[in-house]
Amino acid sequence: MPPAHVDAIRKRMAVAFPGKEILIGETGWPSQGRMREGALPSRTNQARVVSEILGLAKQENFRVNLIEAYDQPWKRELEGHQSADIGA
């Protein structure tokens, strides 16, 4: 998810749950696979988006959980590229 989308969701949750800490539980960008709505999967875009999300988190003082540090090619057979190629 691009940083603007992550921030918009975070702000909606803050309104729905005032006073609660909002933790972004999972976000990322694929390193390869098919393009969706103009979002081009690539290692460069993946690094840029993760960096921008972490920068936004620091600026806006919220936490982000990056769960997959590496692509996981063994997931392709069961879950497809969207799960296999989302490592940071």
C-alpha cells in the first residue's frame, strides 16, 4: 500500500477508536508480479514504499509491523505472487 493509503486508513481508525494506539499490522509492496491499478511491482518500488511508510510512521508517531523481511517464493503455489513477493 502506498503511504497515503496507509495514512488514510490509520486516520479513519483513529476516528473510529479515539484514544487508542493505532498499529499498522501489515503493509508492503511486491517485488514482482502483475501491475495493479498503476502500482508497478519492483524491488526499487518496494524499497521506496517501505521507506516512505516508515518515514511517515516516524513523522506521525505511529508504529508499523514489518513482518516479512524477504520474499518467500515457496508461497507462490498456494497463495500466488501477492504473498510470495512481498518481502521488504
